[in-house]
Amino acid sequence: MNFEQVIGNRRSTRFFDPDRPVEREKIQKILEAMRLSSCAMNAHWLRAVVVYRDELDDELFERLKVPVTGVLMELAPVHIYCFADPTIVPKDKGNRVKELIDVHACNPSHGWTYKFVEEHAWPAVLKPLSESPTYPAMMAWDDGGAAMQGLLMAINQGLGACYSVMVEDVAKEAFGVPDEWLPHYVMNIGYSLEDPGQRPRPPFDSLYYERHVDTPFERDEKVVKELEEAGMLQDPEPKPGRKEEVRRLCQQLGLVE
Ligand SMILES: Cc1cc2nc3c(=O)[nH]c(=O)nc-3n(C[C@H](O)[C@H](O)[C@H](O)COP(=O)(O)O)c2cc1C
């Protein structure tokens, strides 16, 4: 798969093969992809706990599910619980930025020195930021990027994946997660049994602008065609036969049609 196909082939899989396990090395590659994401201050807030469905006892598994996640989690053999650790910046006091200076990623040419971090970046920017009400939103933005890299790595390895909401208190208690970590979502992974079209999206020009929000970024049809040929822009849902595919999968898996 080329890069465009990885993006284009991704769907939120909801019909997994419940009996086909996920190889541990594929799980590791998903986590490796998350770790390489870009992150403000090089902080890397994302924490993930890999949970194997078949190791959960029935009572706990029931408590980890909600109506929009139940079937999904029963079918997916692996659930990766994602959290943010907000303590990293207050503990670290700018040291992770200094690491970037040490390896010459951030250089004096761009204003980066130990003195700048100690006298300005930490006390005037990072510390107040880590105490501000916008701090969780900032972590969520960065962790979302990491989570999406992991998602694309799942697709790149032939897996299906779907994020889902988390029952925070149950998950934290069951998996020994520190109280101060903030919940994100759960990445459910497994082998997909379905082959749907791309899901509906808002029109391109209702989302993106050029120079000013008065001016939608106009789509060049030549580029659209190029991305179609590369496999990124694909036929939208519903694909012909999708209804029948869903019916067949429900019968196969013993689900309500
Ligand atoms: C952070 C996040 C949380 C989600 N939570 C759920 C969920 O709880 N249950 C579910 O069925 N789908 C969930 N989804 C899947 C979205 O509904 C899905 O992205 C949407 O249907 C668009 O389709 P696509 O991902 O196949 O392109 C979630 C997706 C994301 C990114």
C-alpha cells in the first residue's frame, strides 16, 4: 500500500473477525508509530494500555462496555486504552525541550538555548500553560495526532481499527491507571470482515479556506483525479451490495440485523 492508499483504505471497522488474533508485533508497530508523532515541547503525553479481550473476565468486560461500543469490543480481540499523562510537563520543567537543543534539532539560530528555556520558555510559557484550563485541549490535540499515526499503522498492516469511547473509572481501576491521567479513547483492533466505501464527509469547501474565511479553498479537479488514481479518494458509502454485506455479516456473527 502506498501512503495515499493507507489513508484512503482506512475505515472505522465495526465488523471484526472475533476469532482471528492480532499478532503482537503488529500491536508493537502501532505503538511505535504513535511514539514517533510530533508533539509540542517534545512532551509526549500519550500513554496506552494494550488489553486482550479474551483475558478479561465477564463481569469486568460488561462494565467496560457502553451501548455504542459493546458489539465493537466483543468482536475486536485487542483494545488499546489511550490516556494523557498531564504530569509530564510540570515534572520535566522544560528538560524535554533541552533534549532537542542537545541533539541540534532546536538551535540558537532559531532562538533556542538552555538560557532561553530556563529563563523564558519554562517560567513564562510552559509552566503557566500547564496550569491553564486550555492544557487538556492542548494535550488532546497532540495525542490525537499520535493516535491517528497508530491508526494508520494498523491499516498499513492489514488490520481494521475503530476508536471508541472509554468507561474511565472502570478502565482506570482495572488497568491500574494513575488517577491524574486523563482518558482519551480506546483503539479496537482486529481483522476486518467488511469492505465498505468511504464514509460521508462535509463538503471540502465548507471546511477549508484560502487567505480569509470568506474564501473557501477551491478544489482543483485535476488534484482530485490524481488522488482518485492513487487510491486515496474512493467511492463513497454506500457501495453497491453494502446492505447485503451487513446482513450477511450479522447472520455470520449472530448479531441483530
Ligand atoms: C476519537 C473517536 C472516537 C470514536 N468513538 C466511536 C464509538 O464510541 N463508537 C463507534 O461506533 N465509533 C466511534 N468512532 C468512529 C467514528 O464514528 C467514525 O470515525 C466515523 O463513523 C467516520 O467514519 P470512518 O472513520 O470510517 O471514516 C470514533 C472515532 C474517533 C476518531
